[in-house]
Amino acid sequence: MYHNNGIRILAGLLNVPLVPVTVKKFSNGETNVKISESVRDEDVFIIQSGCADVNDNFMELLILISACKTASARRITAVIPCFPYARNDKKEKSRAPITAKLVANMLTVAGPTIQIQGFFDIPVDNLWSEPLMIGYVKRHIPGWENGIIVSPDAGGAKRVTAMADKLGIEFAIIHRKREGRSLSAPERMEILVGDVKDKVAILLDDMIDTGNTLALAVKTLHEKGAKSIIALISHGLLSGDNSQLDDLPMNRLVVTNTIPQKEHQKSCKKLVTIDVSPTIAESIRRTHNGESISLLFGEWAETSGVEIM
């Protein structure tokens, strides 16, 4: 499950009871799964996110899919709020693995319908967080009309330009580089495109892990005269020292709850969480009923009442 509280909210929105599953490990570390109710000829949805103990959680997902198949489930859909190994989705240098493709192949062999985007030969629906972010901006960021959407690297250019167009505001792109050839050389950032002076800077990215990129970007925006800084991040892994984020000159760090955030909120007071349960619940309902998923990612998501946790 992507986390216990989230799955309970999701089940409540669908008015469907959760099926108890027992997961335990043998003494040698192997995972054992037992489904407590019959799933014969049922439409089964398994929700598992790539967080915490990623490898164990992924194996649980694969074993659960296999268990449902052998128990004669009519259809099995894997809903993965945060796709494991998503950062390794291309070959960056010689002898580097494309691990996201390997994960996709393993899921394909397991045989579910996948509710994520990737390298698949089976049906896929991507669940976008962008409309939820747009809804948050319009409701909770005063003066966003005089804002600017900022990408912390060139790789996010497509993401920020799309969101800037939908909000009708400007965008900026930051470039990160080392001050020297050594891997230990200090890094700095410079704004390649856009002017953030006296504007509400909305920093947009897909993932935050240690927070180093975010810290560099926020300091750069502050030095360039941004009026205020709000970071919008889809997946908040936050595996580093989160207390340092409170010292950054930013107003808020906004993430979704595709990763559990309860512990992170204790160490980072600026952290705000957007609940994705309504989006996942509605996608499950539409998939079960054979309705369009794409309709989820327009006005429905922007006006569906984003719950801030």
C-alpha cells in the first residue's frame, strides 16, 4: 500500500472494503503473502508505491499479482503512485543500467494492467499530478498571477512550460554546473531563461530526495530577487536531513502523499502535503466501469477540492 492512512481514505471514497493481506518474511528473508478472501472472478486493484524499503515493497507487489492470478482473479490492476527506479529511465553513461525498463519488464511478466507510464507492452494510464498542482497554486498561493514557474534543470523545461501555459504566466529555467572538472568541485546554479526579480517563484520538479538540488535552486532564486519562493514537488522522498530545508529562504515545500509524509512533517515545518487519494480513487472507479481516464486531468482535478494534509 502507498501508506495506511492514504489507502483507508481511498477505500472510503470508493465505499469498498479493504481485503486483508498478510505479508511476512521467512527466516532467510523471502517474502510470503496470504490473501484472506476469495478474489475469484473479481476486478482486483493492488496499490503499492516505490518508497521506504523499495526492493521489498516491489517484491510484495509482484508476489501479490502472482497470488491473485493463481487465485483466478478476472482482472488485476497495479496502481503505483511512485514508480520504483523511475530515475534510471535512460542510459546516462557507459555501462549504466536502464533500471526502470527492467522493472517494467518484471511487471509485464507478472501480468497486471498498470496504472503508470513506462516501457510497457500492456495497457498503461499515467496519473498526472500537474492538475492538482495547478489547483493548489490557484487556491493557496497569493499573487500567483504575478508568478513565474521555475525548473531547477533543463530536463524539466517541458514540465514548466506546460504548467506556465495553463496558468498564463512566465517560466524560467535554471542551469546547474560545477566550478571545475573534479567531481568534488562546488556546484552553482544560474538562470538561463526568465527573470524572477520581484515575482512569486514557483519551483517545479518531479522528485526531491536529499534536497541538494532544491537548496541550490532556492538560494539562486533568492539571490536573484524573487519576492517569495514555493516549491512544488510530485514525489517527496526526503531521505536526507530534512531539518535543513526549514533554513532555506523559501515559504513552503509542497509535495503529494505518493510517499508517506507523516515523519517528514515532524522534521520539516515548511512541508505541506497534497492528498492524491481522490485522483487515484476516481481513476480506479473509471477503470472498473470502463470510463475515460483522460477526463480526470482537466477541470475535474483542478476543481475537485484539493485536501491539504
